[in-house]
Amino acid sequence: MSIAVMRLRSCLLAGSALILASPAHAQSSPNLPPVTVEAPQQKPKVVSRAPQSRSQANRTARSQRAPQPVTTTSAQLGSTGTGSLTVPNTAQATAEIDRAPGGVEVVPDTAYKNGPANTVKDILGWVPGVLIQTRWGPDGRISIRGSGLSRSYGNRGINPFMDGIPINTADGLFDLFEIDPTAYRYVEVYKGANALRYGSNSLGGAINFVMPTGRDASPFEARFDAGSFGYVKTQTSSGGAYGPADYFITASAQREDGYREHSRTDTERHNANFGYQFSPDAETRFYINAGRWRAEIPGEVTKTAALTTPQAANPTFVLQNQQRNIDTVRLANKTTLRFDNTVLDFSIFGLDRHVDHPIFQYLDFTARDYGAFARATDDRLIAGFRNRLITGVNLQNGTIDINQYVNLPGAVKGALASSNLWKSVNVSVYGENSFFVLPNVALVAGGQFMHAIREQQDRFLSDGDQSGRRTWDILSPKVGMLWDVDPAWQVFGNISRSAEVPTFDVNTFASPASSNVDAQTATTYEVGTRGRRPDLTWDISLYRANIRNELQCLTVVVNPFYTNPCVQTNAGRTLHQGIEAGFGVAFLKSTFAQDDRFWFNVTYTYSDFRFDDDAIWGNNRLPGAPPHYVRAEVLYKHPNGFYAGPNVEWMPQAFFADNANTLTVDPYALLNFKIGYDTGSGWSGYVEGRNLLDKRYISSTVTVGTATPNMELFNPGTGRSIYGGVRYRM
């Protein structure tokens, strides 16, 4: 068993003191050779995939990083086996992501599948710089470096992908319900402009959820999880390869009564991919993703109610029977061709999503998106110097056919209130070049040009014609440096620009003010280091983002009976800067048995987000995110597969719910504990307790300009809960 240690992943505010914190997550086979130009590999016979400590998962994956160039022909690569060409394995993905001169992360499934694997927080909750605030059940808000910071519903400011294929709607919003943690082999996190390899250009970056293929999946796997508040989840999967063809298919069903009243959820998800290798250098893969979600919404409550009667729902939400019901189907194809020095990827995809959504009004809409991308990666020697060029073009278009009705008590459609057809066009061209001035030092330059259109066709004219159209053309450059100090230590830095155009719920075209919300742009400066030693890993980044026209979603009380989700506005100049850090160490080795270990893992995120000499808000802190956030654990792991240990989640300082900085979300600390057994195959199981001291706290808030104590802005955190599960893998 390899020695497990944790890794530190972070961003450090320029001029701030370095603070260590956060385990990184990544895994690979300890016997794989270094990989630079990845080759398909033979499907492993039965590879043990025992759960690792977060530091161990990171160390084993990072140990395969290869800083030196490799000149290998595709014929030689093809001779190594018949692994998937379209989908890198975890080790290859880690080697690839380590070429980014900034904050990045690979989270392997061994870091989170030995627990409930219920929400996106179970996957990414230990990645520093990634803030996940639950609203209720599996729903929540995800923010990276303050992206979509004031978003009270939905998510914006991050580009989400499944297997490199976009899953957000064409206007930029995305839902977390489609994310099934049990379906993925690993998850890639690219913070900020480090996501340029996918053509992403948002402040938060990109998250890529990657499924197994039939060439690395178990022939059969099943699990059953159950826990507090009526939580039950079942999942099965199967995969295999037959000559040039392979398949992977998984299905899960999840039910939960919910910690709060009126928060029941009912979810089914199906994910599959089918691949065919025409040769070792040509492969195509088809994807099918389908999901059904039925959810009640308990609603926000006052601060007093959240802390005294946290399980109670907002009475207005119950009266209106507010819900979010979604049916979605996505089809896609990705094809990869490999030549001597160049790899070509191209894809087409389509999405159909219907949303039945009674809230303050009864929303009924259908989103249909389609798109394509092409990307070329060229890695060769030029005049004796290694040069790696990534270029690509992305197309994502779509329509949202939306009707809004008066929501009568009990979620009954009343009179039609509005009817619109929203059209989005997004075309981007991007490139990133890494030129190695020394074998271990690369200078990086790149950029993206984005052309975006948002058009609204108003079909409800009794209140006036609110049709309109906006167009944006934005160029965003990037420069950086990556230095491999030694094979186990990197130093990096970059300067980049990002841009985000408003979503449809922003540009309503109802008035000049609502029609002229500008695109958000930012210039981000980042430096950092990552590395490993036999019993120590670290990953630290420092960043500062100077933002113009930050998009704010400020909740407005319309009348005593309901609240408008938000009114969008540009905040002017703002500043986001912070520290994202992780640290891992192995200690007390061979204490009770030969090769047993204790692991200490800690993640820390410091977020200093504030207005910059704003005419109204001065230098107030931006609402929605805590200045400090810490997670830490001590995990004992026995070589026979037994593991156990406590962990804590700590928010040591209050943060604000409003721009005026008048109403706060109080500090809290949660104590958790887990125990389990897993050898990587056959039967395994776990029991995990969360918030064992039954602390009452607020998990998330919607944001306003100026808050008052009786405003209903807060979502209570979940009380004491116990989860357990069993899993079988062939």
C-alpha cells in the first residue's frame, strides 16, 4: 500500500500571510509510468480502488506528473493497449491538469464514494476555494472565487461539463440536480482562467464531471444508502469492453423527506456512454444523460426562525406549494483522432429540458440547446524547444420557451402573466500556447474571443412589448508561467481576463435599466506552488481579481405574500482576493499494525470580497460568502481496509446578507465522524454522522441591498444526521 498524504490546493492573496489548508484529491495506479502524450492503456484486470485519505488520493495521482517532454509516435502509443482515447483515466487527467499554470484539482471517486455521495458538496466540499452552500436537500449554490456570489437560485459564473461537454443552458445558468456523484470516475476543477483548455472564460472557471468507460469500469457494481430524514438511495452500474466496442451504464434513484417541512425530493438519473475504436488512433463515443427531479421548496425564513425553528418551512411557500420539477435528456457524441504530434477532439450535443416550477409565479418552460466544439492539441519540438498548442472553437445555442402564470394557492396555474421566447447564441474561439524555454520552464500565452447574443421575443403584449436584443464581443487574453523546480514541485503564475454576459433573467427588456445590464469582466492575478514529499503535500495559490460591473442578484420584496427571486444590477468596481490552501501529512505510522496510518488533512479558504470605492456602498464587504472557511480531519486507516476518524467544518467569522453590511450570518462549527471498511472490491460499507452536536446554524442566504431583521432571507443548516451504506463491486 502506498503511503498516503494529503495535498494542499489554494490561492493566496498577494501580500497576505500564507495559510495552509485543504486536501487535494486525485488518484492513480502507483506503477504507471510518467505520461505526457497519453496513450490508451489496457483495461486493468481487477484494480483495487480502495478508498484513500484525501492526501493519499492526491499523492498517488500527483506522483505520476511528468514535467519533461515526450516525443512518441501515435503508432507506438497505440501499441500499448486498447484503453479509451476519448476519456483519459484518472492518472492521465492528473498529468494533464498539472500543465495548467494556476489553481486546478482532480478529485477521484475514491475521495467521496465511501460516504453518502448525495450532493455536489460530497464531491467538492474539500477543494479549497470552492464554496458550496446548501439551500435544502441536494440543492445549493456553488461559487469559486466569488463567482455568482449573490445568486439566490440557480448557479452562474462557472462552466459545468460532463465529459468535456457543456451541461449549462445556453444563457449560462445551470442546476445541480443533474449531478450524480455515484456516476463519475473523477471530477476536474479548473479555477478561473485555468479552464481555458475548454474555452471557458468565467470568473469561477470550470468543473468537469467524468464518467468511467467500459474499459475501466467494474462489470457490475451496486450500492444502497440510507439515512436520516427519510434519505434512501440505490445505484447500479455495469461496464465492459468487447473488442473495439465498450459501454458503461449507470442508474440511480433517490428519495428524501428532507430535514425541513415541505422539502421532499424524488430523483432518478440515468447516465451511459458507448465507445467504438476504429483504430488505436481513432475513437468515437456516444453519451446519454437523462434525469427526473421532483422537489418541494421550503423557502427562506427570518434569521430568528432559522435558528429557533429550523425545520419549519416558510408558510407562504407551503400555501403556494412551491416546487421545482425537471425532466431532462441530453445526447452527445465525442470523437478523438490522434496523429503523430496532434490530437483532435470534436463533439456535437443537444439538450431538451422541461421545467414545471410554481414559485412566486407559476413558471412553465422548455429549454432546448444544441452545440458543437472542435479542439486541437499539438505537442512537438520547434527548433529544439518543446511547444504545446491548444486551439479550439465552441458553439452553444439555444432557446427557452417560457410562460409565467399567476400561482394560485396549491400550485394551480392562474391567469397568464407573461410569455417569452429567449434565444441565445454563443461562439468562442480560443487558444493557449506553452513554450518551454527550458525543459522544465514553460511560458504560457493565450486568449479567447467571445461573441454572444441574447434576444427576447415578447408574446404577451397587454403590458407592452418587452422584446429586445443584446450583443457582446469580448476579447480576453492570458499570460502565465509554469516552472517544474523538480519532478515533485511546481511554481506557477498567471494574469488573465474573464468575461460573463448576463443571463436571461437579468435582461428583461422591461425598462432601459433592465435592458442595459453590462457584461461582467475581471482581471485576475495569480501565483502559487504545489508539490509533494514522502509524507507531505501542499498546493497554494494567491489570487486577486479586479472586477468591473459585477453581476449582483438582489432580492426584492414585491408584496407581503411573495418575494421576487432577484433583480439584477451591475455593482461597478469590486475586488475579490483570497487564499486557497490545502495541507496533508501522514503521522503515527505502524502504530497498531504494520503499515497503518493516521492522516491529518486540512483545507482553508480565505475570501476577501468587497466593493471598491462604490458610490453607494463604499468599501463594504460583498454579501454571501464567509471570510474564512476551514475543514479538517484526522483519519486512521488500517491496511485491511478499516478506516475511522472525526472531521470538523468551521466558519469562524460572520458574513453579511446585504450590501449595507447590517445583517450577518453567525459563525458555526460542525463535528462529524465516519467509520467504514473497504478493500477496493467485493463488499464494503460505512456509517457517517454529521453535525453530531446538533448545532443550529444558517447554511445560506439570499442577498439584498439593505436588510432588516424580519426579512426572510435565510436557509437553516441540516441538524444531526446519520447515514450508512453498503456497496458491492465485482
